[in-house]
Amino acid sequence: QVQLVESGGGLVQAGGSLRLSCAASGSIFSISAMAWYRQAPGKPRELVASISGARTNYADSAKGRFTISRDYTNNMVYLQMDSLKPEDTAVYYCNADISPTGWGISDYWGQGTQVTVSS
């Protein structure tokens, strides 16, 4: 069984920084892409950033402020968030495309971590 567990959320003032972490564990043969999504109250879940190999992709709202990175040895992904704004307030979810056995890839989600940015 595969699990994604996020940590690092919290309350921060506008202009501050947070670093989110996500650890993938369990039966894992390989991980292709990993990503961070977020969902604010009353809004749909949206992609914040993704990473696959050396390629990264960012939402326009995250470009220049957020940095996604991976630790391939320990199956972890991070999201460094700087210059945070109140509109970044949301539940942030870790997402990964994982092959548990080497046959087929499935999409996995973490339970989410709350990020609140005060003005």
C-alpha cells in the first residue's frame, strides 16, 4: 500500500515563507511525476507545481515565488514557498504517479496540509 504524507503547513504572515514536504512510502517500484496542488474554500483544486525528471512546471501564480524539488533517493518532494500572499491560503496536496510493482502506474494523493497566509 502506498502512502503520501505532507507536512510543513501552518500560519504565516504575508511576505513570509514556508516549506512543504511530502514523503511517499509503502510498496513503491518507481515514481514518475510528483506535484503539488492546492484547493481554497469554494474553489476547484488547482495545480501549483510539478516535477518529472529535470523538468518542472509552475502555475503562473507560483512562478518566481515557489520552487519544487525532489529527493529521488528518499521518495520525497518539497515545495519552497516564498513571498507568500493571502491568496495562497489553501489546503495543499501532494500528488504522485507511482508504480507499486513495475506494472502500471496509479495516481496517489496525500491528505493535505493547511497553509494560511495572514495579511
